[in-house]
Amino acid sequence: MMKIGLCLSGGALRAAAQIGALRFLEEQGVKIGAVSGSSAGSMIALLIAAGWRSDQMGTFLHSLKKRQIFRLGRGPGIFSLEGIGTRLHEALGPLEYRDLQIPCYSCVTDLQSARSRYLNSGDPIANVLASSSLTPLFHPRQIGKNWYIDGGFSDNLPVRPLLGHKLPVLSINVNPLEAGVPDSFRSLLMRSLTIMLNNNIRSSIGLSDAHLEVQQVAQMHLFDFSKVDMALEWGYRELRASWPDLERALKK
């Protein structure tokens, strides 16, 4: 049985593709020995570490509502992630890192220093929410004396904390660049954000033993609930198609 470290990029609802990829890994009998993630990838990473399987994650994702993600709140951002936090607490109960089945790291960006931090102590759900605080859309999160924002701003593919576990690392990015020239404010914003996210993952790809970029999610908006099922299938199919080469790289 192969045992790997798994690193998951952020990408909001595009991260559903990572759940599809996880389903394929389960079918292959691949065991995950440590996991890390940024933003939405950190949420999936936590669920993996808590022992959830892909079908449970798919059910949870389908149960989420827009009003839980886009809940108005007080602060410098527009929305609060408290609705998602409530759902995670309901689903996982009281949770500490010692309760997790494998090591798990949530990448956050320190708002003052702009540096990445890879959190694996304290409150796991609070760390995931901090990692997912895509400002200025969502409020920054305070943990202790520090303020954090989305991990994707500094390291959207956080391979580094996995390197000490001496496992071959598979990284999965769900932010491919879409071909063509943006023709609207929305498409220009998405293109600009995707460029930023891809620029800070280049060194992390080199640290991975194997890397998958799910191409078809390029046609999916970050918060497009209507394409969640398609993203699940895209992640499954693209990992399956690439698996012979990726498996060889992971076994080197």
C-alpha cells in the first residue's frame, strides 16, 4: 500500500475537484500519512485528518448554502465565515489536533509580516477559517495576538510542512489559468486572482514529488454552486488519467 503526503491548494468551491481526486486515491488504496492545505484546501485537509472519506465530504459540501458562506458581519471585510465555522463545529464536534488521525497543517498569511505560517496547534477549525479568509471579501481572523488572512496570498500550495514527514508528496492545484482575454470586470478579477495564486505556487510544485493541476475547473467561478458535481467528476477523471505517471513519480 502506498503512503503519501497530500497538499491541497485553495480555490473556494473549485476545491470540490480535490474531493473527486481523493475518491480516486481511496479506490487505489493509497493511504494519506500527512496533509496540508490553504484556504478551501485546508478545510478538506482537516476533514481528511479527522478521518472523513470522500463521500462524506461530498455530502457536507452539498449541504452548504450560499447564505452560510456569504454572511454579512462586522469588520474590515464584507462577509464573515462564522456560518461555515458553525457547520464545521456541528459536523466535527469539539476537536483538537491530538484527536486527528494524521498530521494536518493549515497555511495562513500573517497580516502584518505577510509571511506564511503553517498552523498545527490550537483550534483546528479556527485555523481553517483563518486560512480561508480571502480578504477583502471575508474578514481577517484573529488568533491570539496575531491577525491572519487567506493562506493563498503567500503560499497557495503549502508543501513545505510535509517535507519533514519523509513521505512522497502529491500536490493538487485547482487554479489553472484559463485561455483567452478577459472581457468583463468579473473575468478580469478572476484572471488577476488566478495569476497571483499561480505565481506563489511555482516553488512548491518543485518541492512536490508529483503534481496535478485540474484543468477543467478553469471554467468554474470560485463560488459557482451549480458546478460542484462537475468539479467532483473533473478531479476524479483527471487524476485517473494522470495516475500512471504520477504513481511512478511518487514511487521513485
